[in-house]
Amino acid sequence: MFVRSHALADEVLTTHEVFSSDEIRHSAGEVPHRDNPVLHSMSAMDPPRHHELRRMVSRAFTPRTVETLTAAIEACTDRLLDRLTPSSDFIAEFAYPLPIETLAALLGVSSASKAAFIRWTDAITSFFGQPDARPAFTGAVAELRAYLAEVPASEGIVAALRESGLTADEIVNLASLLLINGHETTKTLLVNAVLCLAEHPSQLAALRAEPELVPSAIEEVLRLRPPAGGTDRFSTRAGALGGRPFGAGQRIIVSIAAANRDPAVFPDPDTFDVRRSPNPHLSFGHGIHFCLGAHLARRQAAVALRAMLARLPGPWSVGGLVTRDSPVGTDVLALRLVWSAERESPRPT
């Protein structure tokens, strides 16, 4: 069953008693990717265990934690922009490494282990039950588990997670969730910001004139081009939704992309407006599974976008676009961000 309206999407996301995230427990169909740690993390759990884990984990994702990472995010952003050219692959050279660096800092990954961390991230984020991807996935999870067991207590959030009482497996499951959701969300948000601003030069000009609109612009990017076009839940019992019946164990697919353009909630829903307010998009979810890393993703995007506005002058355009259709939207695999022929403006001091 597909859900497209904002009201019904919100109902599914907030009624966890009926629409569960626990695919392994409630799906009436086979789950070929049941080995994926994400399906054993709190994003795929129901209360009471979900609430217990979230209370423990949230201690490591406080606003103070994000503040301590901001300087590193700014330094990484500037370093990546120093190397970026109009012929660069924006994803490979900027949108991909920025969240990887942030997550590495968050987890306390040493400089010497960055290459291995990137390899683990690739293997874990690309596994969805495909037989040919399983060996790399299994090896990455094992190596990540061994690495996290050795992270010094003074580094990253791993120490806080240990002190919270999480088991080694729960820490690995959470780390895998961070790699998949934290990395993919921020990467895609940065790519989509470029696409939106390149397509709407008047809105890019408005941001240059009023940089204080950057947070609002990020919310509008999230609404118009959500990082994940959809999500799913599994019914715990038979019932009806919007007058349509569903059976126990049925997959309910929520179209975030459609809900975010519901004209009953968003006037002129297909218009990109960096001043849009209010903006109750569902791109970070709603209810008990609201994205734990939303604040961090927003901070990375705000830091990156402010630096790009300051350093990459003129109107932007996009070239070398490579895309792939997915069940819930279109994935962008590569693109070039082209700005003014004049080299970037001097870095602000």
C-alpha cells in the first residue's frame, strides 16, 4: 500500500502501535537483508526497547556535541572547497567526504583508519541483501566491531555509548545506522541544495543578499527534494487507512516526496521558496523515529552552504549529471557544480 497525502503519512509515522518499523518481526514477506545491522538498530525497533535505547543514545547527540563538531565541519568544508573546481565531481570531491569526515570525528576514528572507515561505509551502505555484496558487508561489520572495541575512551561518542550501557552489538548496530542514515542524508541534502539553487537563480541571489535565509533554504530543499523519497512500515494487525483496508504484516510505503508536496498543506507545492514558512515537511520523519541526527545534518548543510555562497560566485549550473531511478525516487550518482568563470572569491577571514 502506498501513502501519499501528508495527513495519512503523518498518521503512519506517528502510530507505531499499528505501523511498526520492525520489519523482521512484523513483515509477512521474506526479509533477505535481515543480517543488516540497521534492521537490528533502534530505527527498526518498537517501544519499550526503542525508548530505552533512544534515551541512552540521545546523550551522545546533544546540541553541545554538535557545537563541538562545528569547527571541524568548517575546517573540512574549507579544505574541500580549496580543491573543488568546476570540472570536479561535486559528490566525490565534496558532498561525500564532508559527512564521512564528520561521522569519523563523531565516532572517534583516527586519521590512520580513515581509509578503512570509508571502505566500511561503502560496504555497509550498499548492502541490501544482494548475495554478491554479502562478503564485503560481513567483513566490514566484523572490522567495524573490532575497531570500535579498541577506540580509546577519550575519543568520539563511543565512550558515551559504552557508559550508557549499550552492548558491543548494539554499538555496532548504531554505528551502522549512523553510517547509512547520517552519511546518505547529508550527502544527498548537499547535492539537492545544489540542484535546487542551480535551477532557481533568483533564489540563489536571494540567499546571497540575505544569508540569514540559509536555514530556511535548507528546510525548503528538504521539502522539495527529500534525501529519502520514502520509507516503509509494517502493519501489526489488519485495519484500514484512509478508507483502504490492509492486512496484518503488510508493507505500507510512505511517499515522503508526495506528502511534502501535498497542496492541502503547502501552498504552491512545486515552487522552491527559500522564505517558505511554515514548512512542516516530513523529510526527517515524525513520531518516535524522528531522525536523531537531524540537528547534525542541518548544521553540516548550513556550514557548507554558507561557505559555498561566499566562495563560489555568480549563478550556478550543473553538468555531468548521472542518475539512477530507485523505487522511491531518483538517486544522483555524479554531477559537476559550475560557477562563475572567475575563480572562487577569497576565503572569508
